[in-house]
Amino acid sequence: MKSGALTLGFDADDTLWQNERFFRLTEARFAELLADFAEPDHLAERLLLLEKRNLDKYGFGIKGFTLSMVETAIEVTEGRVPARIIKEIVDAGRDMLTHPVETLPHAQDTLEQLAGRHRLVLITKGDLFDQERKLAASGLGDFFDAVEIVSDKSRATYERIFGQHGDGAEHAVMIGNSLKSDVIPAIEAGSWGVVVPHELTWAHEHAETPATAPRFRQIAHLGELEGLLEGIGRAFRR
Ligand SMILES: [Mg+2]
């Protein structure tokens, strides 16, 4: 690795490839299946509550989401949900685990440009098998020096990962669509935090923009990352 190299942490879902879109489609299907029992808004609210409540047991990802849909269906129907609907919910969850991987604009060429110049680490949470499947299908796996599939993204997560892969959090930049998971805890660890907003972001991931943090940056898409990194690199060389 050349001198001046940074460690670049990349989030995966909705940063490198589409993800939330598939959750929204499945939620719409879920609302259809339970249309006779609950209003869509009420259902979405109940589901989100249950997902949050189950996070510390199931972790992030499709399997936990599917179980939370089943649990919500049982709750909103007061136990009367027919088994055929439960089957449709489980099938919808299983379908998600085979959805095609669609990379986001500039993901491929940006990683290609940056690989070799910087140390690239994929940092993602979610189901282990599913994230491995998506990474393989994305064709982006070879650009990364390391892949970290973690149960959560906290300040300690970034301290550990950037300590292990590179010169510590201060010489690292975390890039992702979630302020709450990708940007804020990375800045707390001492890194730069770059948000690349995605039009769909899960309600649980919303957080206040850390507008006054000196190491906070926002870009419209990954095509703007290289230019931004040049500025950050200059700050280090000075
Ligand atoms: Mg994400």
C-alpha cells in the first residue's frame, strides 16, 4: 500500500447495491395479504415496532424481518391468521434471500479506481449467508482487502475494524447511506464519515445530520467520492 493510503470502509446495502427496495416490496405484499385484518399504516407501524423489539435477538437481516412479519400477522389478527397466509409470508421472506443484486451507480468504477491506492474494507450487518451471497453476485468482492459482516455498527466496531485493517480510525473514512450506523459511530471513533443518501432508508436508520462535526461529509453519489478523498488525503500530507 502506498504512503498516504487511507482505510476506506464501505457499507454495502443501499450504498453499493439496492436493498431496502426489496424490503418495501415485501412489506407491500404483506399488507395485501393482511388487508382483511388491518389498515396498511397500522400494520407498518406494528411491524416496525416488532422489528425493533426483536433486533437484539435476531439481529439485522431478512430472517429476522420474516419472523417479525409472522409475529405481526398473529398479533393483528389476534391469533386468527390462516396458515396459508403464514406460508405466503414465509415464502415472501425466502424469495428475498434470492433477489437479484443490482449495484448502484458508480459503485463498480469507484471501487476499481480506489482499490490498490487505499485499503478497502466492506463493513456490513445483516444475515451472514445473505451478505456473502450478495457480495459474490455483485462482482465487487475482489476490490476489497477485507470483509467484515458484523452484528451491529457502533463506535467500538469501527475502532476494532480500523485498528485491525490499517492505521487506526483516524486514518479511516467510512462511507454509507445510514447516518445512524455508518456515519455517526465512525465519526465518534475518530474517522471521517461520508454519507451517500439513498432515497429509501429504513425508518430505524434515521438520525440527525452531524452537520457541525469537522469530519462529516455528504456526497450525492459514489462518483463524487474520489474527489472528496483527494481533499482528505491533502489534509493528512500537510
Ligand atoms: Mg446501508
